[in-house]
Amino acid sequence: MHQTLAEKNLRPEEHYVDAGYTGAELLVDSQEDYGIKLIGPTRINPNWLSKLEGGISLYDFDINWEKEEVTCPGNKSSIAWRAYRQEGKYPQDRIQVRFSRRDCTPCKLRKLCTRSDIQSRILNFQPQARYEALKYTRDYIASKQGQQDYRIRAGIEGTIAQAVGAFGGRRSRYRSQVKTHFQQVMISSAINIVRVDHFLQGKPKGKAQISRFAKLKIAP
């Protein structure tokens, strides 16, 4: 997509995307290759620590990239730093850091850091450029300014919902990529026609539907 936009001289400085496009690799590559800054929520971490109140996550550690050393919230430094290549379906470079049992075992924060009764905390994270890009995006989108800026996506989210709900945009009626693309273009045209018709007839915009369960939510 970015390559096509660049070829047409339509490359934006910022691109607001959903969580499916804010992986560390995409964040770095889009900036380095096309000068485009991706902005959007990062994927939810399924780790048990993210669900634990006060849980100590990777981003609570202070990383010194030059010294190849990590300091934990308990002010203890790592004792091992190892760069390695993670194999699998999506191979990537990773860094593993390990802390001392002598420091971790008596630590008052242990229950918020690891489930192991014996092993010390071990961290696995991406190289500096990708790690910092992901952390910056995560912190920015969680800030008031980031949330306010991200509201710009509300319009396209509504368009996607209309395309899927009213025009069957989630499924292709055809097999070839060319025909599928043609279907999407026709759906886009149909949405424009419907919106123009509603505007000319003075029809109000549809209100968001709230489920019965959501209506039970107690107002603050």
C-alpha cells in the first residue's frame, strides 16, 4: 500500500491504522522505507502479568542498550544479555536477558514479576529500533493526545462497518483477485451513492446500536 501511494506521489507523513498494522517490524520499516509514521493501538498482550494489577511488564524495566544491561523496578541489574535468532514461521532477531536468582528470590516484588518459585525473571524482546518504536506507539496511543488524534479513524471505521453490514464487503463473490477488487470498488461506489441519496433526502445518520447487556452498564 505504501509503495503504491509513494508511486502516485500520495505518500502521507502519518498513517492511522488498527492493531493489525502496528507490529514492531511494520512500524520501523514503514518509517525507514517510506518516511511514513504508523499510528494505532498495539496488540493486546495476553501475558498473565498484563491481567494482574500491578504486574511488572517488560516496559517497566529500564534498558541500557550501550551497556547491554537491564535494570528492574527493584533496582537490580541483569547478569546476562544474549542476542539470538528466533526461528519458526516468522524468523526474527531477539534479545534475551536474565537476572540473578540471588536478587530475585528475596525480592518483595517477586509475586508481581514471575510465577516461578525457583527461576529468576527472564526477558525476551526485540532489537533497539523495533523495541523503541513499539514502546513509543504504545505510550503515545495511551496518552490523551494520542487518543484525541486517533479519533480521526472513526470515519473510516464507520465506512468499514457499513461496507460489511449493508453490502457484504467481508466476503468475495468471486475467485480471482481482479474480480474481488472490482467488487470492492463497486461496494465503495454504492456506499457513496447511498450517502448522497440520504443527504439529499435529509435522512439522519444511523445511531450506533447498543446491546441490551451494554445498556445495563452503570453510568459513572
